[in-house]
Amino acid sequence: MNTKAALRFFGVVAVILGLFIWLIGPLANSIKQGLDLQGGTHIVLEAQDSGPNLVTDDAVERVIQILGRRINEMGLTEPIIQREGKKRIIIELPGEKDPQKAIETVGKTAVLEFRDENGKVHLDGNDLKDAKEQLEGKQASVNIQLTDEGAKKFGALTTANIGRHIGIYLDGEQLTNPVVNEPITGGSARITGSRDLEEAKSLAILLRSGALPVKVEVMEVRTVGPTLGQDSKDKSVVAFGVGIALIIVFMLVLYRLSGFVATIALLVFVMILVAILGPHALNATMTLPGVAGIILSMGVAVDANILIFERFKEEVVEGKTLRMSMESGFRRAFDTIFDANTSVMITAVILIVLGSGPVKGFAINLALGVIVSMFTAVSMSRTLMHMLIAAQITNRPFWYGSNVSPSITIEAFKKGDKKK
């Protein structure tokens, strides 16, 4: 045994194990959790043609932008808003347990109109600059600030309608119908009629974010409770742990010391992949399909090591030294690994481009796993194998996964390319 080389090898292994134990928990917990892991509300909206307002790509994109502003102002954490097909929009609100409240906020068209007693519209939402909720005593209301042009219109409207009612409507429903006592030329007004401050806040959010260009209809609402989300999270953690454990046992039984090297490389693979998905890199949102993609990519990572070790065993049988067998095994297996991973990447890219939601999340995690596995299999495993062979813990091919005939002596493997 080369004591210095052995200490170097086990020192590197100890550092990797220590980093894994220390970092894997914080890294995994730092990743945002999707609706199926955290619980919350899932809403599917569909844009509808209404009169002159036709559903176009531009209209749907503007709807998504406006919904995004509304949801962000609701104070919800990490909402997901994405388009599905030509007219549908999927909204996922992790942590939101009141779907009706969410629907009332995101689903309203939010067309604001100021009408006189004859029903003529004099101002609309385009004349609005800002809206803030407030509570005076027990009366909740919304104070609005008008644009310069809106202030002129409102001043003219109130001047011409002293003693008459001015109706303020949202989506055709009357919010309030105050009597004008004097001209209002300051560019501000107050909308009363809210039952409480929360309702006034929702109205202010709608007014600030602007009107939707087309009508949207709620097609599906699904609520995932926190208990169910926690259960899904617990099961995914178990699946992740069982997956790693089974892979480790399989590699150790079949490839012994080489399998031990593959196990250490797998831990590095997991750390790198989880770090990439975390808030300091991609800031991805983890869902159950995403967890499945990671578990599958672990199998891809180990598969690369299996190809290398099988080539390594073939070289050992031919009587080459361990070092030469290892180098030749990596070199001969690389083309196969590259071709296999390329085919997986092509499939993953197709799913990323054409898929949406859970399918896309699964494909992204799988693609990232394939890329990282190329590094850990070709670089990390190779470096560790170099260090292991240099340590000369044992020269018996059996401990490197080869079941060669006992008649082949150790000396045969020390003589270069000598055939058995």
C-alpha cells in the first residue's frame, strides 16, 4: 500500500462525505416548493372572445402580465403563471388556501367606469393613476388618484352634475353612486361601499393593475391542502433516499471498490444538481415531477459509471495493468456515454419546448441531471479512480469489479499489456 496516496484518497473522500452531510439539507430546503409539495390553489383560466375584443396572442400575453401584477400585489410567495395552449392560463398559488378570494382578485376584468345619470361613460381605468385602500373609523374605502387628463375629465363631469349622482362601476357592477355636492378638480376621489379593509385592498389591487384586455373564464379550480402537500413532500424524500440507497448497494455489490468510487461521485452529482436548482443559480420551483426527474437522472449518472467499469473489466481480462485498464475503459466508454446521453437530451429538449407545467419541470431536471452526470462520471470518477489505484490498497482485479480467473497472477497485471 502507498500510505501517502491512500491518505490522500481517503482524505478527499472524507471531505466529500462531510460536505454532503453538511450541505445537502440546507441546499434541498432552499429550493422553492411547488403547489403539490407545499399546498395551495391551482386555477385554470380561459380567455374568451367578447364583442370587439378578440383573443389574440398579444391579448393573452397582456392578460398574463396584468394577472402577474395583481398576484404579486396580493403578497403571495412564488406564484406560477404560465400559458397553456392558445387561450388558457394556469395559475398556481402556493400557500393560498382560499381559492374564492384568489379567483375574485385575478379573474375580474376590472373595467372601471364613471357614468352620469343617463349612463354615459366619461372616465375609465385609463384615466386612473393610483389607488390606495384606507380605513376611516369603521368605513373602508379606496382613494384614487387620476392622471392629468383624467383630472380634467373628472372636474368637468362633477362641475356639470352638481346635485346629481355619478355612478362608479367595476365590470358593469355599481360600486358606489355618490351625489356631487361641489366640483372636484384636485384629481382625486374616494370610492366607498367596501365591506371591510380587505375588500377595499382587493379593489385597489384591481384598479392599480389595470383592466384585462379580454374576458377570462374560470375553467378549473383545485385546492391542495397543506397536509396533502406535506405528505407528498415526505414521500418524495423517502423515494429520493431509497433511490440513492438502492443505487449504492447495487454498485458496491457489483463493482466493490469501483462501486465505492461511483457512490462518492454520485454524492457530488447530487450536491451540484441541487445547488444549480437553488436560489443562487436557477431559482427553480421543485414539484413532484421534478423530483422524479432528479431520481431518474441519478440512474443516468450511475449508468455512465457502469459503462466505464464494464470496459475496465474487459481490459483487465486482457491482462493489462489496473491503471492502463482504467484509462482505456474511460476512453472506450466515452463515445457510448456521449451518444446515450445525447439521445436522452434530445428527448428532454423536445419535452421542454413542447411541454408545459409538470412535464416541462420533469424534462428540465432530467436534462440538467444528464449534463451534470457527464461531469461527475468523466471527471470526478476518473480522478478518484486514479487516486484509488495509486493508493495500491489492493491490486486484485476482483476488488475492482472483475471476476477474472484465479490463475491470472498479480504479476501479470504489473507487466503492462501482457496477455493471459
